[in-house]
Amino acid sequence: MAASGSGDDAVKATLRAYKERTEKADAMKLTPFLKCMEACGLKQYKQTTESSIWNLHADATKKCTIDQIVSKVIPDIAADAVGRKKGIKGRADLDDKDVVKTVDDIKAKFSAKAGQSAHQAVKTDKTTDRLTDASKYTGSHKERFDKDGKGKGLEGRVDKADTSGYVGNYKNAGTYDSKH
């Protein structure tokens, strides 16, 4: 089988980029792993992984550790693919040269994605840009945002009464004693 080394570190880095952000352990659920596979151009292996291979290695919470994925899941995916290609019922032997080559190819595709972000910025179209540009708002809506377009929160939504003057509509509070 393929020797582990620095190539496996790149594979692990890619898998860590795709694991759920809330996941504290070094483990993945099936859905993020399938998204990672698709992003790496390994869509042809998704069905097999989902239907049979993942459940062989997943724990009770249906997660596999990153190390398990690299050392067991990926070789099993390759063995299954080679077995199907050769017409073997079940999986091919893990020491088969075609399986080793397929494992190396899969790991190379994962490694090529290392260092890239799994979560890309959302692209907006012209209509969305226009509708979310607070500088173009009119009426009371423009008061809900500051000059940079950042929302003011409650301050922008609530009319606060100024009760600092002697009479309700007196606007020049604090100027009574000033000389002109």
C-alpha cells in the first residue's frame, strides 16, 4: 500500500478544511467528506462511499477520524473501484498495484486542494448589490444605516423622545443662559 508521509499531511489539511466548523474533534461526518470529494474532482466515488464504505469505518456518531479516512476509507474506496473495474465480486486486494495507483491518484487530488478554503465568499449579482446599497435608501430607511452602510441596530429603528427641555418641543436645550 502507499507509504504515508508528507502527502498524507496535505490530504489531512484538505479534509480539515472541509470538516464542520463546529466539530471540535479531528473527525468528519459523511456529508462534508462527500462535499470534499466532489470539490476535489472525485465525484465518481461518492455513491460507493455513501452506500457501503463509510459505514464500515464510522463510529456510533457516524463520524470517521481524519486519520481513519486517510489510512482506511480512501484505500477501501480505491479497492472497491478497482474491484468493480476488474469485475471482481467485492473489493480488490489492497496490495494490488492498481489499487495502490488509485489510492495515490485519490490522495494526489486531495493534496492538490490543500491550502484552499472550503468556504468561498458569496457572489452577488447587480440586483442584490443595488438593493443592499444603503446609500441609495430614502425616507426613514436611510436613518437605519451609518455613512458606511453598517446598520445602527436599535438606534436606527426606535424614535427616542428628547425630554431634556422644559417644554416638549423646545429644541435649544442648554442655551437659555448664553449671550448672543
